Amino acid sequence: MRQLLLLTLIYLSGNSLFAQKDKPQNIIIILSDDAGYADFGFQGSTVMKTPVLDQLAKEGTVCTQAYVAGAVCGPSRAALLTGKYQQRFGFEENNVPGYMQNYCLEDDDMGLPLEETTIADYMKSLGYTTGIIGKWHMGNKDQFHPLKRGFDFFYGFRGGARSYWAFNNKNPNHREEDKMERNFKNYEEPDEYLTDAFANETIDFISKNKSKPFFLFLSYNAVHAPMHAKKEDLAQFPELEGKRKKLAAMTLAMDRACGNILEHLEKEGLADNTVIIYTNDNGGPTDGNASDNSPLSGTKASHLEGGIRVPFIIKLPNHQLQKKYSNPISTLDLLPMCYTIGGGNTSDLNGIDGVNLLPYLSKENKEKPHQTLYWKKENRGAIIHNNWKMLRYPDRPAELYDLSKDISETNNLASQYPDVVRDLYKKLFEWETTLARPRWQLQRKYEKAAMERIDKYKKKAVH
């Protein structure tokens, strides 16, 4: 009898372990905002203090050639959330004041089109509880609200930027999209620094949903302007001044907030069953926040590497992945990869451009995930095909770079390889024929300013 009981306990214990292993993994995507490519310890910085993300990079996989599909906040997020190039549904520019919608559209149309399926929709179909905490930026009107786009929970703000400190609720001049909102129109300003508030809300979300699989999009506004930092964090950087000092303090606060979240996962016994993905939404806007994109040329809003190449870490427990992965990947790939992790089949996904990265990160597939990647913003465009990158401008000759030898884009090879330029032009034009008309566009003055920044922050060739 005793032997039978022992065998039964062993059997049940084995089944319990098997069930835990087979339980769908939780997924947290952490997205920072406007961070510089070089502004992390794991990216080579000796100034910034990012011990938590540095440790995550040691424990996980760092993708050294990771790209976003858009060089500014809104379009980049639209691509991440749908797994599609955002130009396919006309989300080519930020949907913010100062931009102009096409004559056939009303202000109410300026958001992620309602017919598009989001990563939250897909994960929810797999039985996940879905949440977004932080910046939305996918449309200010009610029809674009996160709770109507597949998310079960929302705490954040609908717009693109806001103060890191609580608004005075007696001031009637705050735009609705800048106010902190819990779920739908329950407005409540935090009583703490906003980066800390987002971390604490994340911890609360984890605690409330730990018994079932959850998908969480932690969409920080850090380190986007305005440059607001805590005094105690500023004191950690006595050698720095001005915006650079504030950026360092804001980055430290975000890193510490990530650490609090990871510690809570350990406390709840969820660390070994939670996938953590960290990346950034676009290159750093050096003029705006003193970010450093070295060794890359360019800044936010440009198609130079400094505008579109971003830090990227994935920690996938219980999987044998490479420690570093150097082939091009894209944030377009997050949707199919997360869907696969959740137990879905990518054949169920409708018309996406991203690919499931898992076979590539595990060396099961030794090919490149993408032979070709594309970018477009009005008449400017870029294409990466194999090691070649071509930049197209409306009023100047194309530029051609070999990224395998020149990630700083200092040696323009266009005049030496005209056939390559011609072929890449053709590929870019063919891709553009598959896209929708932009739903809104920049005023000319903004595009002029963007070109001036491209020239200002382009690396010079060393002779």
C-alpha cells in the first residue's frame, strides 16, 4: 500500500512538473522611447548606468542588427502591434497636432485603422490576458482605445508625450489624450514619478494575473521629452550637465523600474515561465534629449542607421538560443514570434510581414530571417538587401553603403556600383506599389527640418 502511494505521488509530481513546463509562457514586451543606440552598458556606454538591462543582456540573447519599421514613435508602434509595415494601412507619419490629414479623412480617422488585427487580438485568441501600460499613440479618439484593440487592461495615456509628474487636475487646459487613464476614461494622475508608476502598475498586473498566461506591452514614454528626472537620480551623474545629465537620470530610473518588475517575477515564481523582450521604438533624437547613437549615423526620423537600428534583448527561459545574433531582424517579427510562443501557428496570421524568429535564434534555421527590409517616409526611402543599404532622397542622389563593413555609413559606394543602386531602386519601387496612400502627412516645414538633422548628424568619412 505504501509503495502504491509513493508511486502515485511520484506520478502526480511528474505530471505537475510537466504541466508547469507545458503551461504557455507569459510574455512581457518592454519598449523604451527615444533612447540612444549607445546609451546602455550592454551597448558599450561607460556613462549610463543600466545594470538591470545589462544583466538581462547577459542572461538572454542580444540581437545586434535589430530594426524598427518606422523612424518615429507612432509608425514604429503601429508596425510592432500589427506585424505589418505600417505603410500598408497608411500610418506613415505620427498622428499628432501639426500634421495634416488627407482631404478625405476627418480628425477621427487619425489612428490605427480599425480593420487591422493587433498582437493583443492574436494573443487573446490563444487564451492570454492582455494588457498595455504606458504610452499608446495609436489614436486619441475613443474608437482607437486599447480596450477596443484587443487589450483587456490599460493604464497610461493615449497621446505621444506628457509630463513625468502629475497634472494639476484643476487645470482645464490639459488635453484628454495626455491625461493618465485607467481602462476607459477613469482619469487618475499618479502620485509618483511616471516611470515608477508604470512599473508599479506592471507589478500589480502580474500579481492579479499570475494564475493564467498573460501578455503585457510595457510601453514606456522614457526617455522621450520632456526631460524630467528625479533629484536623487540626477545626483548619480555629477560629471554630466544639461540634457545629457537628465537623460542619464531618466535612463537609470527606467532601468531600476525594470529591475523591480523582474524581482517581482522571481518573487511570484514566474521568472522561469516569462519571456522578456526589451527594445526601443526608434533612434535617439540627439537634439531633443542628448542621446548618443554611436557608432551609427543619424538620429530619430532619419533612415540612416541611427534612426532605425535599435537595442534588442530577448530572454526566453528553457530555450537554447544564441547569446548574440547578428543577422537583421525587425520589430515586425515580435507578433509572429509571440504568437508562436503562445502556442499559435503562424499560418493563422493574416498578411503579416514579420517572421517567427525562434528557428533563427536557436540555429535551427541558418538562413537570414529577412533578405530585404524596407522603409518609407513620403519621398524618402531606404532598403536593405543582403549587406547593401540604399537611401533614396527626393532632391539628391541615392546613397549606397555596405553595412557589413560600414555601419556608420561613411563610405558612399553609389558611384562605384550603379547596377546595385538601380536594382535596389527597382525593389523599393515594387514594394511601394503594394502600399496604401498615407492617411496624413507632414507639413513641409517639418520635412525640411528632418533633412537638416540628417545632414547634421551624418558621420563623416575618415580618410
